[in-house]
Amino acid sequence: MPCSPDGQHGSRPSHLALDSGDSYSPRHPPGSREPDGFTRSERRPAIEFELTAEQEALRRQARELADTVFAGRAARWDATEEYPWDNVKDLVAAGFMGMTIPREHGGPEHPVLDVVLVIEQIARACGITGRIVVEGNLGVVGALREYGTERQKRRYFPWVLEGEKPAIAISEPAAGSAATDLATSAEEAPGGIRLNGHKSWITGAGTSRLYLVFARFGGRPGAEGIGGVLVERDTPGFRIGRREFMMGLRGIPEGELHFEDCLVPRENLLVEPGDGFKKLMRAYNGQRLGAATVALGLAQGAWERAIAYASERRQFGRPIADFQGIRWKLADMALRLDAARLLIHRAAARAGRGFPDALEAAKAKTFAAETAQEVTSQALQIHGAAGYGRSLPLERMMRDARMFAIGGGTLEMMRNLIADHVLPTRADWRR
């Protein structure tokens, strides 16, 4: 098999030199923001590392599971739009759910880098299963690890280790990119916290047993009024609403949640209002980096197929890989894949066992999402009519990839976040 940019095939070692740079320009004097988003005084040294033998083994394990099991099922989940419970069982058996859970709570306590290595390999074959790995290790799981009480951890970590994919419930009909406009209310009540409101576009609506609900406490305005509550699916007053049928990633439902005088025990409060929204968004950076990695995995899988097809397909008496137009496409795809992977691995390596940096996660998400759209489209083009047909996975990969330009923070909002770091002033979107 040809060498892939992730070093899976061929003799190149899995070595990454991740350097934020060292250059100085009069346009960016000391103390100002430089193009990488750091001031010169904040600039961190280069990170140089090789994947450990254990990490290489973990990646091989994930790749083998993806290629031998998940690849053959992926079209089924897309066609039926059913949740891939069979795949979840295999993820649990492989130890790929709850990878970040601390050892004292039954988990292996892997760092974030280990998780993204697994996500990429799984998403190469099946995008929705890659997303399940994201949400079974990052997002809500990270928030529980960092902010949860011992009681919450003892109750919910075993669910994740058994295959639960907790759901984050932020979006509402009138609060999408403007997340702090959310109106779902949380009021102190005898016996707990009373929730009322309507959430939309919630990934895993109905299949997830556990929901981290962002809500406004006591009518307090702005981000300072937002906190997070853990809600179990069978709680009275909580019901699943309409499902949205999607262009891609069809096996995981996107749908509505309704809270109608839903009384949640106060012990299920995960983060208080005040700085709660900031804490929740720190955890969401992990989810965002995971989304970037699914996008990368889809692109990597499409590129590998394009390489194989171009090497085998003959026209005008020669492999189409001999034609410069095809060769340049494949070279450009390889460049984008490597760049996206480096952004993701830098953010993951620096996160350690904590949360990724917001700026680094936004950069990775933006570039990986655009890479996924470009690479899946060009891979389909290289396949010609065969790529447009449903007998091959290219059209599915292209549909799946499109979501990452929207979900988890649109490309436009990611660029706003990046601009706020590299420019001397922050934009006020409410003027």
C-alpha cells in the first residue's frame, strides 16, 4: 500500500516537530500579537516528539478495527440512519470508550493525543463511529473529569465505559452561534433545579442517556448567568422532540430536547453560573478538537482511496496517476492532510490530560474542516463517475465532511475567535 501522510506505511518515522516559530517582524513588535496568536513573551518553545511504541500500537489497533469491521458496516448506518450499536460494542471491547477517565474511576487515563490518534483511524472508515469516540472521551467526559463531584463521577463514568455517548445540549432555535443568547431556564425549586426550555440540533438526541444542559439561572443575563446541569434521559418533564434528517453523518440522530418543569436533583449541577460558561467552553475545546480529527480522518480515508484508484485505473494506456493533473491533486491533498494533522497533534500534545487551548482548537477545527471538504471532493473527482455512485464510499465521505464547517462552531465563528487573538482589539458582535 502507498505511504500515507500519517506515516502508517513506508519507512518515515512518526516524528513531529511542532514549532510555533521564532521569527521577529517590525509589523509585530514585542508585546503585540503575532501571526500564531501569541505575544513574544507568551511564545512557547518548540515541541519535538515521536509517538511512543504504545501510541503506535494503539493507532494500529484502531486502524485494524476500522478496516476489518467498521468499513464494511458504514454504508449500512448511512442507508438506514440507525445508531451503530454494534460498533459501540466493538469500541467498548477495544477500550476506546472512556479512554480519558482516571484510573481511580476505572479508566485508563489516556492523554488527549492518544484519543485523537484513535479517532482519526476510526473516522477513516466510518465518520459516525469516529464521532462516537469523540463524545465517549472528550466534551462531557472531560467536563465531568475536571468539574464533577465524586458522586457524579461514580455514577456516570461507568456508563461511558459501557458505551454511553453523553450529549452536550447548547443550541436552541434562537441561540446558535450566539450561544450566550440561550433561553432555557434553570430555577431553584424544592427538591432540586427546575428546567424549562427547548434545545435543538442536539447530537445523540434520544440515543444518549446523559445530557449536559447549558441553562440560564435565575434569569441572570449574559454569559455570567449560564451554568451546566446533568440530566438523565428518563427524568420526568424531559422529552425528546423532532429528529432532523441530515445530509451526512446519518447514523447519529440530531434532534430537539424539551424541558417542561423538569425537576433535576441539585446534586446534578455540574457548574454554577458566574464563571460556569467559561468552564463549560473550556471543556468544549476538547469536543472541537475531536471534531477536527473526525474531519481529518474522513479526508485521510478519501485520500488513501484516491491514491489506490489512481494507481490502478488506466486510461489512454497508462495509469491515471501518471498524469500531472492527477499527481498535483494528490500532492496538494497530502500537503493539507499533513498540515491539518500537525495542528491537531500540537493542540492535543499541549493539552496533555487536560483541555486544549481555545485558539489551537479553533485553528485545527477550521483547517481540518476545510481540508475535509477539499480532499473528499477531489478524491471523488479522481474516481470520476464511480466516485459519484453509491457503491463506493466517496460520496458518503463528502456528505459527512460537510458538517464540520458548521457543527461545533462554524468556520466563520472560528475565524472570529482566531482574529480576536491575533488582532489588538476584540470585535463586539452586539453593536
